[in-house]
Amino acid sequence: MLDYPALAAVAAVIREGTFERAAVLLGITPSAVSQRVRGYEERLGAILIIRGQPCQPTELGRKLCAHFDRVRLLETDLAPDLTSRAGPEPSRVPLKVAVNADSLATWFPEAARIFGHGSGIPLDLTLDDEAHTAERLRSGEVMAAVTAEAGTVQGCRTVPLGSLQYAACASPEFVSRFFPNGTTATQLTKAPCLRFDRKDGLQARWVRRKFDIELDAPTYSVASTHAFIDLTIAGLAWGMQPLQLAESHLAAGRLVELDPQIRIDVELSWIVAGLPIASLDLLTKAVCASARSRLY
């Protein structure tokens, strides 16, 4: 049988990053948190937390915390029936979701708004590349994910959402400097490009589509959707922009497309844990409603 008070201390340390902040969350002293964690580790005969700045879970610690989160969400569904009998309403448990940055900057906020107004339950959003968010679900870090990964995750259901469309964009000044005679394979090896991070393969995908070559050019990494488009407008480099964000800049002439005939569609899906939790169903409905109105 799991020791849930001790597990609550473990989860608080992992969520907050330090024993001190976990103590504030739990309303006890840091020494008491440490004693609960250490005592539970001794009973299990395994380390659950790697002490550091911040503290990190071991594999077993992560699995136990994922289980604890599921139990708390199930208890939240019972809260309306228990409140009148057990005193004040318990605090809301955040629902952990993995989402890619471009979705968070375009269509996902509407889903979060619909869900928040309908449930009152907070979201704990983890950002990752759309091709890797499903790994967060497999590891138990989150309960649902927006993903571009094909296939399924065991114990979860998959709902197709639609596509984010991307256009290869640059500033007019950048185009006149690097592509005065049009976009060529030779010039693409000299023209700087942007990428979100090392997982971002959209620019290389566009170059392969246009010229059937591998991208080999000076590359800037910037892990921010809005900084990505701002740096493109500033003329630093070219990059693949979500069309939803780029349209107004294209219309105003702040950006131009390197080739309007070639755009990249990234098909997104919603993968959600197959658990009988009301908040997951509400979030799924909100995500699907926003996707229907905003995605291709």
C-alpha cells in the first residue's frame, strides 16, 4: 500500500524544485518534508529524489508522482459530493499537459480559456517540440499532449486535430540582400536561417521540398515563437513561421514568402490518457472546439 502523505511530500518537492518551497505548499517545515521523503525512501529501499537545484525525480519517483497526480484528479471529481460532508472544498489539482510552442502562441489559448471558464481547474503546461510531446505522456509527466507524432500511446486515445501551416518567410531587406535573383539552392547555403531548437526540422524540410537537398547554412537557435518572428522581421535570418502569426506581417509587407507555392503542413493530434476523469473530458472537448475553428 502506498503512503500517500509521504508521497504528497515527494510530489511537492519535485513540483516545486526545493524542500523549502514544498514546505510552504504543504504548510509544514522543511525538516518535516525531508523526514517524510527520507523515511519513505528508506521504507521502499530506493531513492525517489535526486537532491539538487532544482531537485529532480528518479525514474521510480517520477512514476509514483504520476500515479499520485492521477489519484488527486480522480479525487477532484468527488469533491462536489464530499465538500458538504468533509468541510471546505479542496484545492484544485493542476492538469498537466504537454504542448508545442507554436500551438500555444496560436490556437491553444482559446482551448485553455474554454476549459478554464468551464471547469475552474488550472493547467500546468509543459512546452516541447510537437514531435516529442508524446514522450512526455509516455513517461507519465503529463496527462495529455498536443503532438505531431504518428501512432498511438498505450492506454491513451488519439484525436486528430488538423494542421498548423508554415510559410518560409524573411524580411524584404533580407531577401534583397541574399536572394536578389530569387531563392536558389546556392544562396540557401549562405543565407542565415532560424530554428526553434535542435529538434526543429521545419527549415530543413522546406529546403528538401523545394530543392531536394539538405540544409547547410549558418543557423541561429531561438526557443521562443514570438522572438522567432521578431528576429525574422528584423532581418536576422529566414525561418518557417506559423501562417496564423505571419499573415498580418505578410499583408503589411514586413515579411515576404521565399516561395508562396511551398508551405509545410504539420498535422497535429491530441493524445489523452484513457482515464475516467471529468476534467480530461472537458479539456478534450475544449481542445477539439478550438482546433476546429483555428487549424487547417
